[in-house]
Amino acid sequence: MKPMTVLLISGGSGGHLVPAMALAEHLQPGDQCLLMSTRRPVDQILAADHPSSLQWETVGLQPFTPVWRWLFPPYVARQMGAVRQLCSVISRSKPDVVVGFGGYLSAVGVMAARGAGIPSVIHEQNFMPGRANRWLSRLADAVAVSFPETRRYLPARASVETTGNPHRLRPGGITGPQARAELGLDPQRPVLLIMGGSQGSQAVNRLSLRMWETIPEPRRKAVQLLHLAGSTGASEAEQSYRRLGLRAVVFPFLRRMDLALAAATLALSRAGATGIAEMVTMAVPSILIPYPYAGAHQQANAEWTRGIGGAVVLEESGLSPERLGREVDALLSDPERLARMQQALRIRADGAAADRLGKLVHRVAENRA
């Protein structure tokens, strides 16, 4: 395959950016790769850890909703300026192919590529695609999906290929005791990993902090915590764990998810598609609390994970700290059940998603050429 220039458009959440960065690392030697993202905090955090071969540009595009924002001229002016910047990057870089990973910036970029006659690929991380990607699938030359079942939610005329969801984790790189020691945890004690997605979750933080008061002290003292609490929740989490006398390490955000998942005995998490892909690869059983305002995307992701035997799913609505505490305590007290869940996840683990997506991107560019 001859070298090509690839423009990746992503951003706004770790779930969109991680697959883009994974693809950048797996493109062919000689390929030039440029990534455009938003300027949201998570984009800036991940940009600090991007591959040296990847050029990274940011654009100040903001979400298009709620619609009342369009009543304010300064907002309209900023949005139009950001769109012009994106179009200028496409014109200047002259990519052979554009790859969109979801989100409002990706939607604008794929439409701009279409207008410029540049072939495009969109990657859908979730089990159930969003409205934007369902619509964009009619414009893109190919749609890459993480789950074979996603095909049925897309237009029949769309060119769909199952690639899986690329990420940057590789199992076996570090053992659980080594990861725990590196994070400042006891290498031998079980670890509950608590995470609410790349931006944290106030609801997950609140429930997970209050549940410890419902668990008998001897059993809660037998476990240690690794809590990725987000920028607004880290301080409260640290104070709560000190008050309860629990051994815990708290981060607002952790780029080294290989360490976090290698250390984890059990994860308590939202149900973002990229987080689930990482937990499957690292064989980490989970209790999933789908974000209820994500258009059923996280619910569908969670149900798939429960269906393969790798997770317990709890609805946020009506979920009490007592109920959550019972589920966490029951799983951590049942090593045989955790082992069965781990085995179910290992059967589904697949480290070839980035390679398959890279080959699809090359094929689309070469076919158009």
C-alpha cells in the first residue's frame, strides 16, 4: 500500500479520541497523519500523550445544541470561524481520506470532506449508532462498526464493515501486582476501580462514596480503591475515603488506563463503548451504570456486555447506595464468579481492531484514487 495523508477528526470525549489515537499508531509506515480535535479539557489532556508521528490541531467548535445559543451573534460568529478553520485545514493538508470518530466536530468534518470530493470513513464505537452517524453513513464511503449487530441500525445502502473498536491497551504488558505497586496500592489486596468516563460522573461518584457506609467494616477494609473521579469530584472523594479509613488512590483523570485496568479486580463504571472495549481486552469484570441521557447508547453497550457474561448492569434511576453496595460486596466476595466473568471477557478480547480499521481506510483511499 502506498503512503497516504490521513485526517482524523475526533474530540469532545475520551471515547472518541482514544480510537483515533489508536488508529494513528497503526497506520502504515510513511503515512502522514493529522488529528483535529476540539479544545475541551479531555482533548488537551490526551493531546499531551499523543504519538510523535501524529500532528495535532485544535478547533474551537462548540456543541450545536441547545438551539437557543444561535440567538446570540457572538456564538454564531465563533461557530462560523471554527467551521472556516476546519475547512482551511482540509484545504491545506489535502488528505487522501478523512476519518470521523463521532461528535459534532466529526460531523462537520465529514460533510466538508464530502463537499471537497475527499473520500471519508466514519467509525461508530457504540452498539447503537447515533442520529448523526446514521445520517452521515449516507455520505461516507464506508462505515466501520465495533459490533456486527450495529449493521441493522444503519441504512441498507451504507457500506458497513465490522472492525471492532480500536484502543491502545495490550493485555499481558504488566501484571496486577506490578500495576498496583506502581499506583501506590497493596499488590496483594483486591482493587475496585471506579470510573465515570473521561469527564467523570457526579452520579457514579455520589453513589460509590455513599455505598461504603452500607458495607460492614471488616469487608470494606479488605478492599482498596482506585477512583477516577473527574476534576470536580476528586477532592470530595479523597476526603470521604480518609474519613472512612479506606485505602484509596484518587485521580481526576488517568492517561495510563493500562495500569488502572491491570490493577483492577472489579470495575464500577459507566457504559461508554471505548471503556467497555478496554475492559473486555483486559478481562476486567464490571458493574455498569449506563448514563441515562445518552440516547440509549450506553444502555445498549451495557446489555451487550451483560449478554456475554462480563458485567452486571444497574439502572441509575432508583439505584440506592445500599443496592449498589450489596452488588459490589457480593461480587468481591465471590472469586469463582469473578473468574467466570473474566473468562467470558477473554473469549471476546480482540486486539486487531486498529489494524482492520487501518486497512479499511487505505482501501477507501485507494479505491477513490
